Amino acid sequence: PNSSVSQHKLHIAMAMADTLATINDYLATSSGAVRCEMSETKGRILMSTRNFDQGEVIFIEPPLRVVEEEKGSSTYRHIEAAAATNGLGYSVCWYWYALNSLTVEDLEIALPPKGIGFISETLQKRLLLLCAPDELSEHVQNCLRSLLASLLSCNLERIELALIEKLFRLMLVWKYNSFEYSDTPPSSVIYLQSSFLSHDCNPNASWVESD
């Protein structure tokens, strides 16, 4: 069992390392002030590419994706009802954010469910670069299949495992990488390069929110 766990962790580490080139291509066009590297203890972290003067701005980053919770929409209420009936295991908001991170190709329909907005493949690929621990369970998998089938008005057999796994990964991306964006309406935001900032109890830099 220990060998199996070690192999799994190694597989995850290798998969994370394979994303570095893509992440650094994005960082180079954004600021060029930092690059992403692998740490044996912390995984993917940001490292500065040069020295900075005290008070100097290292980088300014716009949101990668902002999603508002439309609690009055029929789709949001549908997810709430599914949570009450099946016990989805995660907060309704994470399902909502993940559904708003799918592409038109994912669902293969022209118009998304009410309140859901499709995104581009490029944006989705960037979201999927972010940390998402492996937490998929058979219960959540079945809940996602039932939820998607009811939202799309189709049979359970039409919902492929690949779509379920992608939707669940997007849920975890939002759960572990998003920040609260607004209270009115409730909304959350994801930043790409800021998601790789490594915590330090005695930091030499800080982040601030601006307009």
C-alpha cells in the first residue's frame, strides 16, 4: 500500500512539473518579474527573476475568471435541490463555479443552462493548471452524473466519465484557489500567478487589492 501511495504522489508531482512551461509562458507575457519552479516541499511556487527595490511593485494581475452566484436562477435552485436530496458533499457554490468554467464543447449544446456562461478552451486550460487535490469519490461521481443529466435533460448513460472528472477538478480548482470577490452579489475570483504564491510567516512582499 505504501508503494502504491508513493507512486501516486510521484505521478502527481510529474504531472505538476509538466505544467511549468505553460505557466511560465503565461507569466512571461504578464510581468516577467517571476517564474514558476518546483519545490520539493511546496510543489509549484513563484520565484523572482531579479532583485526588487523596497516598495517596488512586482506585478499587477487582472482576474483570470470572476463568477457571480445567481441564487435566484432556476439552475442555482436546481443545484440546491439536488444538494438537499442527494447530499452533494460540497457547497453549492463550488458546483456553480465549476459549471461556469465549462466550454461549449464540454456540454455539446448551443445554449447553456440558465445562469451558466461558457468560457473559452484557452481560459479553461489555464484554470486547470491550478492545484486541485485528488478527492473524487464514487458518491460525488454519481451525484455529478445525476446533476448533469437533470440539467441537460438527458439519460445518465450520456454523461461521460471524462466530463464528470473535469467538472469535479474545476470544483476543486475553485475551492482551493479562489478569493471572495464581492458580497453583493456573492462572487468569487481566480488569479493564475497569484495562486502560486508560497506562504511565508515572515514575508518580504505583500499583496493588495486595487480597482
